[in-house]
Amino acid sequence: MKHALPTQQPPRVRVVTDSVSDMPVDLATSLGITVIPCNVQFGQEVFLDGINLSREEFYARLVSGPILPTTSAPAVGIFEHTYRRLAAEAEAAGAPLEGIVTIHAAANLSAIYNAARLGAEAAAPAVRVVAIDSQQVSMSIGWLCVVAARLAAAGHSLDEIVAQVQALVPRARLVAFLDTLQFVQRSGRIGKAQFLLGMLLSIKPLLEVRGGELLPLGTVRTRSRAIERLVELGASLAPYEEVAVMHARAPEVAQQVADMLAAWHPRERIVIGEIGVVLGTHAGPGAVGIGGLQAARREK
């Protein structure tokens, strides 16, 4: 899979997202996508996702530390500053921007989109910024950003890019399973009684993010069955234009899922990446998901 920009001309439209997109660094860098880090806090310590807190350190603290982290959206001012900085850099390089498309986590699930929208309003009229609610999380956001960056590199206008990305939003899909209920219970997403029952039965829930909503898809008892069911769900969404397997400290399982998905999508084009701190706080280690863009003929 080639990630490099197809032209050497600076694009007139830049793409911005947040770290909930879980984009691999090399992919974002090669396409010129700016990723704004979310905040993660352990007690009184505040970190920026991927900047001064690595995934390794985050998961080590999550599992062994006494304090459950909390996460928050970047401040409105961070978005405004980023948009103004990108516009100023382009102006200084002699290639003024037409605008910025900024694509973010589902508004129903996070405050990030609203912060980005307010930041976009604050940056006007210095630069035109259009905020898009991806209605998704993880690489299902990332793929929308990839499409936008490729369109920008090909010379498309801001309005053309926005229209094409918005048309793709219903085709961005994500299915996943949690290996444990421990962390979602600690974060307050389920009650203690439900947690105790789930642990007693060794339940592994399967979930879907669709249309900005987190939807249950049932439960299974074992990891092997969770993997099988995840692949079945992923296959039901095929064919894909793009697909990724995301994991939380479970690279071997992610490789296994990707190999199984190769029956429906070229293996060399399946991206494998790691879930970041925002989703990782709730999902916990062992979670694995499939995030992709469905091919047009399968749009529903």
C-alpha cells in the first residue's frame, strides 16, 4: 500500500484530525495529516497522547497503576492555534491555503468535534476551516482523513473534498471485541453487578460503532470465539476500499485477524495499528477491532 503523496506541489487544502483516529505515525506523516493529541491524566499528571506519553507507558500505567486515567478533548484554543499555524506556514512558503478540513471523533461519543468546530470559527477569517463529524472512532476516522489527504494532493478544492468525505461517512464502519470488562467497569460505563456477572461468565462483548452510536453485537465466552466472531462481522462488511485491524497490546491477535481477513481484502493492504489512550482507557488491553471503508456497492 503506497502512502506517499502523488504530487510534489504543496496541497492547497490541509487535513487535521485528533489522536482518537489512532493513525499510524508514518501514515499520517507521509500524507501530511496533522494529528492533534488528546489529553490523558493520571491523578495530577497530565500528558499529551503520543507526545510525552508513549503507548507502552500508558498501558503499563493502566494495568499496574492504582489510578485510572481520565481523558479529555484538546482545548478550543489548541485547534484554533493549529489552524492558524498551518495557514501561516503555507503563506510563508508561498503556497497559501484554500482551507482546512478537520475530521474528528463522533460528536455523540466525544467533545472533540465540538472543540474543533469552535476552533474553526475562532480561526476565521484568517483561514477557512470545515469541521466534519466522522461519526466514528479509531482508523474509521483515519481512513476518512487518508481519502481527504489524497484528494488534496490531487488538487481538489476544499468544497470537493468536504463533499466526498461527507459522502463516505456512512461507509466508515468499526466492529470490535473487548478482552475484559475490567476497564470499562472502572471507567463507569457499566455497573458493578453487570461487571461481576460478566467476569463470572468470562464474557467478551462485541461492539459496533455506526452512525455515531456505540451498539452491542452480543457476547462470547472465549478469546478464540471472539476472534472468529470478529472476523465474521468484518467479513459481513466486505468488500472494503480500505481496512485496518487495531489492537490494544495484542499485536499477535491483530496479525491473526488480518490474516483471516485476507480472504476478503488483499493482505498487503490491511493496516495494523495500536489503539491509543482515549479508547484504550475504556477498552483495556486485549481489545481488537476492524475499522474500514466499505466499497460503494455495499453502502447501506
